[in-house]
Amino acid sequence: MIHSLFVINHSGDVFMEKHWRSIIPRTVMDYFFEAQRQVVKDNKGHEDVPCVIATPHHYLISIYHNSLYFVAVCMSEVPPLFVIEFLHTVVDILEKYFSECNESNIKEHYVVVYELLDEVLDNGYPLATEPNILQELIKPPNIIGNLINTVTGKSNVSSVLPSGQLSNVPWRRADVKYTNNEAYFDIVEEVDAIIDKTGSTVFAEIAGKIECCVRLSGTPDLTLSFINPRLMDDVSLHPCVRLKRWENERILSFVPPDGSFCLMTYHVGCQSAVAIPIYIRHNFFLPKENSQSQTGKIEITVGPRQTMGRVVENLQLSIPMPKFVLNCTVTVNQGRATFDPVTKILLWDVGKIDPTKLPNMRGQIHIQSGAVILQSTPSVNVQFTLSQTAISGLKVHRLDMFGENYKPFKGVKYLTKAGNFQIRM
Amino acid sequence: MASGNLGLTYGGQEKTPSLSGETEFAAEAGAPGGLFHADYKRHDDLKQMLDSSKDSLKLEAMKRIIGMVAKGRDASDLFPAVVKNVVSKNIEVKKLVYVYLVRYAEEQQDLALLSISTFQRALKDPNQLIRASALRVLSSIRVPVIVPIMMLAIRDSVSDMSPYVRKTAAHAIPKLYDLDPEQKDELVMVIERLLSDQTTLVVGSAVMAFEQVCPERTDLIHKNFRKLCAVLVDVEEWGQVIIIGMLTRYARTQFTDPNINGTSYSQKDKPFYEDSEEDDEKSKQRESLALDPDHRLLLRNTKPLLQSRNSSVVMAVAQLYHHLAPKEDVAVVTRALIRLLRSHREVQTVVLNSIASMSVNRKDMFEPFLKNFFVRNTDATQIKLLKLEILTNLANESNITFILREFQTYISSQDRDLVAATIQAIGRCAAGIKEVTDTCLSGLIALLSNSDELVVAESVVVIKKLLQTQQGSHGDIVGQMARLVNRITVPQARAAILWLVGEHCEKKRVSKMAPDVLRFMARSFANEQDVVKLQILNLAAKLCLSNPKQTKVLCQYVFSLAKYDQNYDIRDRVRFLRHLIFPSTEQAVLAKYAKKIFLASKPPPVIESVFKDRDEFQLGSLSHYLNSRVVGYMDLPSFPAVAPDSSVRDVESPRPTIPITSVPGNSTGTSSKGKKKETFYSESSSEDEERNEDSGSSDSKSDSSSETESGSADSDSDASASDEDDDDDSINISQQNIVRLSPSLSPSPPTHRLTRSLVIQSSSESQYSSNSSDSDSSISDTPEKASPRMPLAVPKSNLDLLLDLDVSDSVTTPVMASIPGIPLASLANTSNSDSSIQPASAVYISTRPMELVSSVSSGCSLQILYRYTRSVNLYSASMVTIELTLINTGNEDLAEIKIANKNLPVGISMHEFTTLSSLPAGATRLVTLGIDFGDSTQTVSCDLVASGRPIRVNFRPSVGELIRPVTCTEGVFINEQGKLKGMNEHSFPITNLSELGDVKNISTKLFRAANMASINSSEQNTLRFAGQTLSSKSLVLVTILIGTNPKLTVCCEKMIIGSMLLAELKEALKN
């Protein structure tokens, strides 16, 4: 299983290491750095560092998160997904503890991180990865807690085993008490789409998830039902959800973890045509290969399409330009457009779409002199949100609570976002 | 304020630039000469903090040390200072010390042993978290000598009430196995027990241990198979992955191939498959009827896990279906796999890899999801390539136009790798699907005029492959490509063109151009890459054969260029070609066939998926991902032709799965009790264990407070004592501390002396009396039951003894007598004075005294000789008798010779001789001295005053003299030796056996070195000697094996004595 973990920052320093079995020297990371250099040499992004690297004696399995690499070292056969999933779990845990998993936070809380790492794995095999259990074992750092600890001499390490570790509901900590009992459900849907040159949809799909923030005292038992559960085609569920009830009645019945978590993710079947909320008219050309001119042209207009009566907000278009583009000078009638000459990305932050005056961008593309012009066409990555609506039409029917006597405050929010939304030009 | 100050100095010595300018300056100033000094000092302040009595300071220090460990800096020199704090009351300090200990114990094994007793004590703590963490740390310390302690701890914890502790025990098993694979048999028994555990918390870890230690023991799974299937859904995610992996292998050995009846699941016989579609319904029924019910159970119970949020669980289920399910059922996993494609990049990569492999044989499974594999420009290159691979695998007549249109957009992508791979993919589609071959080929030819050289080059290579597979004349295409040779610089493409020209050099249009091509290439030969050079030679040879008139000279020119090439492959090739084409002698037989050889028709290359051959590896495994065998990979067994007996999985009565509740006391407690009856152990030693368990759980509650308190007091004193000599020598501390810990074994409370003596009187000469009959009569083993189990039972009781070490350590008062849980037997054993072990007289007594003080060094003409008489001291049996010979070599009388100023270390006492009133000149007197060395080899110094003048004398005994001989029967000897295993056993292979001479000679040498008695041995090649340390009466057993593997083994409860004696005997046998 997992022998060691190395955390590497953006500049290629190993700034944290943890060994669960015998100590593996840092030099093993040289193989990783070698792979990293290779990627940089090939003009690729950090994403392209292979996630499994085989070295003569070790196997390095890495994930990339927030400009940090988490590299696990294994020495024998292990399902690679097991390790990758575990590393992501670690990142999630650290995010729960420090709100953001970045270098400075880890450095600031070395000891807590180390204690956590000691708790999540035993001999390279996961031991306790439920955030609720960990939070009971090792208190997340906060200013007030630190102050109290200094004054009272208490430590932020628990001396008793969290009851969750023993119970059938390992995800929930015991003795939760709130003065305000509340449960919020965010239904977030993402539209994935590929739209081709002519504006026709090559591929479109809706994937949704239900993010919860539940702060309820005691051990509440919740059921969440939908008006139209048949829309959901393929789901993945948090372990707290009772599988049988879902399969038979399409009702989510669960004892929630304390705090925020992702209850389920679902997928809306292809058979129902996906409403694409925006359209783009574009005009893009680069100078011909042998022509004298060093400038190309770009013109884009965005408009709303099927928006279910909502306003398209936070619209953002990013266009990765070919490497030989020197600069783009564009004028927009709305929002702000910037070109990053290093990453060669033309970013247009549009904002809301006003149907009466469509956002428009036009301008010139300057080419590096002497560069070989390749007739490649960029594609536009689109970001947008439609608030107060789930584009699939999914609706929550009701939320009931059993097992406790108080009346909780309940809330459901819908949101539609662009997921992997691409328009080929 | 103190910590702030310290923090500042610490910051200064850190290698990272500090914010404070002042400290930076300080560090720089000290840099040239004081580098080491600074380093030394850095840890000094941490040591101070660790030694302080304030928990807050300790915590601060530990946090900084852990910070260093986390950064990967070396903090090993703090080990002695840190390890003391293992007894800290502060839970966080303790935890950090544990973390530190696990990190460095391997490097500092001796010191790490100091902490062991703390863990042993913690293993009996009423708090399950503390028990579990103690077990975790104890098992993580990779020190081989504690193997027996670990083994015992694991075996105890396996029957712990708390499932969490049992889980930890399961985790400890592979650790112990790594440390000492010889424990496997015992561990397997423990695993068997854990596998039958009812709680879901434990099951996952138990299977993990099974997989690591004994994956080949499928027989252990039979009984648990149905239970595992039933609880699978409730097991935590990581456990699910492990269990599914294991069950996949298990099912492969137990069930027959579900696809065996005629329908092989490779899609090559597609028409057949389509035909069978109509009676699909029927065949499905038939097949599922044929399926073993257990097989179906497995498939049915794993299916819900496809909805897990954990991608590795989904993948595990997918591979299970891939390898085990009837082919109609495999499709259920598709959706879930597609879902994973929305996950993190790394997950996508691995999943796509598996899909790519599956899609080779299971096209229909993924075909409906074709669009999900369309490439996006935001994908990482690796993912793009995998998607392309899958798209190509899925291509068939109906969707090919769709796929090709998609491919077209990829060609204008900015990602060069994707473009290249797309062209290759087009080539594969063209070769695979006859309908589109021509379209593809013309498309590829169109690409030859692309502005991008990479596209052109890649197309050339692909076209070359395609042309090879196509029959018919391609003169125009080759001709068109030959013209490109000047434009393309990519070596592979040039090589491909040259090959094509050479191959088609007899074709109508090519034959005219070919010599020109060669002429061009000959001119640029020197600057070409090696691949191209080889192809130029090839072309030259072919042309020379087909068109010698135009090209012979050119060919010779190229050959002579190649003859002096730097690359030996090229030189080699040209040598070979020259002899074929321009034979120097008449007998060149091959040269006649040169044309046939070169212009033979070649078999077309097979263009197929690179994932084709990955079937040999289990889907989703690391080996599969890397397509190479990884260490520890276990091959998936192929289905048996005939299923083994399925009744092995039958359980007598289907036990209801008892869900764990948050109250572990009642339900699980009873269930584990009830279960015990049917486990393996219940027969041999469950009573024993139960007894231990009782003492652990019920009694510790009553006396735990007193116990821990006194324990901490003890160790505190330890800590402070070792502080004093902290600076000197760390090894020294360790030895002292171990010695200090161990004597607590010896002074057994008076009450026990009594009982023991009673036992001695009452018990017969039976050799088993000591360890069975004097404990509770109700639980004593009957001799006939005990005797065949001797090898199993003996190490166990010995380990008991080790465990009890800390109990007696903390409670040395008679209180112990009132603890019913402590087996009397073990106490009796600690003192080892069994009725069957009798003192004996010394075999060898040295008659030659050695010089202690010479007359010159004494300064007063007194010479002192000494000799060990090896007789029992009259004053105290624990004293070593030393005979001193006092000789007055001078001319004056010496008056009043006596011992004075004896500054004896703790635990050592001396019985001095009566003062000599006078020693006349030239006279010799004998006096005897008794010294109780307390079983240590510490030097005892005192002053011998003669005529008022002190002479310093030092007594440093050899270990051999601290022993007195005892005899016993061979049986008792072996029995006792069995108890002294592990840490207590020291052995050394004898290398110079031939020089030693016969048995008698060896015995003599041994007797000379150590005061021991020989034990009659029934085995010819084994010599046995027994002795007893003088003050603590611990047995010392020496075995010398003469035979093929001569070995010297010393067993002694006191590790120090044992190891030192071994060293001495080694020396003695050498001389």
C-alpha cells in the first residue's frame, strides 16, 4: 500500500514528507522531477505530469491540486485509483481543516497536518478518513480554540475514541448541539457541451450534485424526495444514504454527517435534449501563410438561447490562442477583456447578458513576426451561471426529518452552471 | 517569554532565511568555525525544553521537532531526550512522541526498547483509544527483538472487546509479518479468527491482512464468503476495495467460467453474436440458472457499490464484473465508469486506461457513450490520447463517419501530440474498416499538402503502413510522396518515404524517379539521422538489384560513405549489403538470391490497439496501468473447468449479522464471548487468554489508577537519572535503564517466596509442575494435554512473562499478591528456583591467581593477586567470592591492611575481609572478599589501605563469574529455554569448529570462561550448560550445537548478561 507521501510545491521543493512504513529517501523524488521537467520541456501544463510513474523500485502516484503535488510512494501492486482517491481524500480533509489546501496553510499547521496524516493511514492502509471522526480526534485549528488551549492547558487532541468510529454511522459525530437547527440543500447542475463551428450541438449532458450543509442537533434522520426523480439516470451516493430505499422508492433517506458534504451526484440522461442557454456567433481568422500581414481578426457576439426565463450571469469566455500569437487588441461593448501573453489566453469577463444589447467583442490578433502560422482553430471555453433554476427541471418535493423533536429550518437552492462547455471556432 | 526567546535562537539556526535580521547575522557570524557548534546548540535548547517539567514547554518542543521531521530534516539525535517523554500524561505530547518514535525507532533500536514497557502497560488501559494507539505504535516500531511482544499483543488484541482495537490488531499483522515472516503460521491463525469477526469495522482490515500475509489460503475464505458478501455494503470504502479484489481472485478459483458455453466474449465472431440476439432471452435464463448461487450472490451484492462516491470502489466492482460476470451482465458497469470521467484528472486517466482495455473486446458496452469520449481542448494530453484510443477501438461501419468527422477537428488542434495521434488513429480506422479505407487514404493524401510539417510527416508514416496492407498498385501515391522527400525533415517520415520508394521501385512511375531520389539522398547522406541512413542503404541495395545500369556507381558511393559512418549499426549493415550485392568471391551463394531476398513481398503490419495485450493483467491494477508486472502482483487464476465443492461455503447455522452499536459493551462483548467457543484457540489456550483478558479488563479498572501513578513515578525517576549522564554516552543510558527495569523482576514479594517454597515441597519431581500445577488448579492443563502441545504452549507462557514485566515493574509491593489475575506460575518462573533446578558445584576452579595490583604500582611494596574461587560465599549467596593474595615484597612490615572508602554504586554490596593487623616483610596472606555485583559488570572500586596508604583497586568481573552452576534434567532445560526466546536469546554461529577440538575440549573452554554446569544431553551434537546469575537467580542457559551448522546460543532473561556472556564465550572459544 502507500509507503510514503511527499508534498511538493510549485517551485519543486519537497516541503513535507511522511512515512508510514520504513523511511524512503527523498531522492526517489528525482524521478518525479525528471518527469516534471520533461513536461515543461514539451510546453505542457502541470496537468500533464503523468499520475503514475514507475521507477526501478518504487511507484510514484501523484495528484495535482492547487499548485501542489501530492506524491504517494508505493512499492508493490496496489490499485492506482485507490491511491489517487485516497490522496484526494487527504486534500479534502485538509480543505475542511484549513478552508484551503495550499502551501502556506500546510506550513503554518505542520503539526496538525502531521497528526492528521498519522491518523488517516496505518501502515499504508486507510484507517480513519471520515472528516467527522477526524475532527473529533484532532480539533481543527482556530483562533479561539488556540486561545482556550493556551489558557486552560487543554490540547486539541482527543483522548477518547470518537463514537462514530465504532458505530454504524461513522460519518456523524456524536452529541451534536446547535441552537439554530438548519439544513440547506444546494442543487447544482452543470452543463457539459461541445458545440461545433456551425453552432450545432455535438455533445451535451447535464450532471448535477446536491451539496448539503446540515447543522442539526442529535441524530436526525432525513428523507428527501423529488417531484421528478426519473430524470436522474445514474447516481452516486454518499455512504450515509440508504441504498435500498433509493432503489425501491427513489427517496433519499439518510442520517447526515455534521457540516457540509456532497449528498449525491447524478447524471441526466441523454434522451432529453439539453437546453443550451447561450449561443455564440464568431468570426475568427488568422493571416494566410504566405501573406505579408501579421494580423488576424476576431469577432464574437454572445446571445441568450434557452434560459428558462433566467438571466445568464457571470458569463466568461476564455480563448486559448495559438502559441505564435503575440498579442490581441480587442474592444468590447461590455465587461472587460484581457490577454495574457504568457499563457496566451484571451479572457473576456462579460457579466450579465442583456438581451436588448448583445455583448460583442472585436479586434485584431497580432502574430509573432517570422513565426510559422499553423491553421489551427481555438475553441472557446464558456463559464456562466443561471441562478434559481436547475436546467434539467429537477425539483425537490419535500424534506422530512425524523428522530428529533425540534423543527429545523430548511432551504433548497437551485443553480445551473457551465461545466465543461466548449465552442469550437 | 522563555519560549519566545528560545524560538528566536532556533529561528536563527534554521537554514531558511529568517525574518529577523539580527538572528540572521548571528548565524552568519558563526558560520565558518561554529557550524557544528551551532547545530549542536540548536538541539540543546530543545532538549532543555523536553526535560522541563512544564507540559507546555514539552509540547512546544515536540511541535518543533515534528516540524523538523515533517520537513524531512534529521532529528534523530534528539531521540534519548524525546523517548523519555513517552510516559507523559499530556495526551498531545504523548501523541507527538509516538509519531516521532515511529519515525526514528528503526535507527535507534536500543533506545527504542526503553519505550516498550510503556506500550505494554497502555495495552491494558481501559480506554480503547489508548489501547489501540499503543498497539499501533508498538507494531510500527520496526525493531526485530520485540517480535514476540508484538505477537502477544496482537493475539491479545484480537479478542479485545473493542472492535476498534481489533481493527488495529488487523493492521498490525502485516507489520509483524514484514518484520519477521517466520511468524506466518501463527499470524494466519490470528487472521482466521479476525475473518470470522462479525463487525463491519474489522472485516475490511482483516481481509487486508489476509491479502498481505496469506493470499494463497483460499480455504480460510470459504466459511466467510457469504458473510463477506452480505456485509460488503456496510464496510467502509477502503475495505470494500480490498474485499472485492480478494473476492475476485477467490471466485476465479471456485466458480466456473460463466461464458464457457460456446460464447467466447471476444467480439471477433460478431455475426454469431448478432445471430444469438433473438434467443438472447432464453440463453440468458439458461446461463443464469447455470451460475453457482454463490457466484450470483457475489455479483448481486457488489452491484449496488457501483453507486459509491469513491471511484476506486466503482473501479473494483467494474473489474469484478469484467472478470467474473456473464457477458450480458457486464454492461451494468458502463454508466458508472462513464460517470467517473467527470472526476479528477488523475481518476479520468486511470479509468480511461481501463476502458481502453475493455473496449478492445467489449465494443458494444461503450458504443452508446461514444460522445463521452470526444476530446475537449481542456483535457490533459494523456487523457486526449486515451480518448482517441477508445474512439478508435469503438469505430465500426455505422459510426465511422461520425468518428472521422470528429477526428477532422482534432487535426486542426493546437496540441501536436493529439494531431499526430489522430492521424495514426485515422490509419487504424482505415485499416480496420474496409468501407472507409479509400476515403481515409485520400484524406491522408490531402494532408500531405498541409502546411504543418508534423501533420505531413505523420501522414507519410501512416500512409506507408496503409499501403502495405493494401493490395494493388499505388504507383501514383508513392510518386507523389517521393516528391516530398526534399520538404520533409522529420526522420521517420523520410525513412518511410525511402522505404516506399525502394519497395515500389519496379512500379511504372516510381522506377523513373527512384534513381533521382537516391541521388538526392546520397548527397545529404552525411547529415541524415541513423534511421534515414539505414533506409538509404536499403534503397540503394534494392535499386542496384533492379536497375543496376543507372545506380550501381551511386550505390557503391553510398556504401563507401556508410562504411566510415560513426554508427556501428550502419557500418554493420553496409558490410552485410556489400557482400550480398557486390560479392567479392565466386562462391557467394547468397548473392544469387539477393533479389529474392530484398524484393520479396513482405507481410503487412497489423495495426491494432496497444491495449490489446493487456488482458493478462487484472483490470484496474497497477500492473495493468503500467502494462508491466509490478512487484507483488498476483495473477488472476483462470476459471477451473469443474467447480470445486461448493458445500465448503456452507455455514452450519446462518449467523445473523450483528450490527455494531455505539455501545460496544453488551452486544459485541457477548458475541465475541460466544464466538470464542468455536475458534481454533478455544481448544488449546482460550482459557489462558480468557484469564489474561479478565485480568486486563476487570482488574485494571480497580488498580489502574494506582498502577499508572506508580508507573509514572518510576519512569520519572528513570528520566531524571538518565538526564545526568545524558551527555556522556547514549548507549550507556540504555543499558542502565534496561538493567534498572529488569531487577524489578527479581525481588518477588515475600508472600510469593512462601508459596513458592510450599510448592517446591509439595510438588513432585514432575517437570511440568512448575508452570502448570502451581497456578489455579481449575485451569491447569493436565500433563498429557500439555505435553504434546509443548512447542506451542511454551513460547506463549514466556510471552506472558514478558508482558507481566511491566506489571511487576510498577507494583513491586505485596499488593500484587492480591491481584488474582496474575498467574502465579509466571511469578514463580521469574525467580526460576524450581525444585527441578538444583545448584551444583563448580566444575572448573582456576588455581592460578591473577595480578590485581603490582608491587610497583601500589607504591608500598604490596602485591595483590586475585582469584575467583567459584565457591558459594558464606556471607551471602549472591556474592562472588574473590580470594585475594596479599604479598609483601618489600623489606618493611605493613600494618593494618583493610578496605576503606568503598564508594559502591547502587545495587552493589561488598563484604570486606577482616582487617589484617600486620603483614610482615616477605609474608603472604590469603583473604576472601565477597562482592554482590547485582548482576552487572560495573567496576567496583575501593581503596585498600596498607599502613595508612590507600591503594586503589578495581574489581571488574567477567560475566562468567557472576553465574553459579545449576543442574536440571534435559526436559526442564529445554522447557526453560523455550521460555527464553526472542529478546532473551542471543546466538552466534561458530566458525572455527575444526580448531576447537572434541567435545571435551569445548566443554573445558566453556567451563574456564563461565561458571556453569553441564547438563546431560540426549542429542549427540548438542552441548548444554546451565547456570544462574548470583544476585537475581535468573537462569542462564548455554547451548552449543556442533554439527552442520555450529551455533552458540545463550538464553538469559537478562538481556545484557546474555549478550555479554555470549561475547565472552565467543572469545573463549576462539582461543
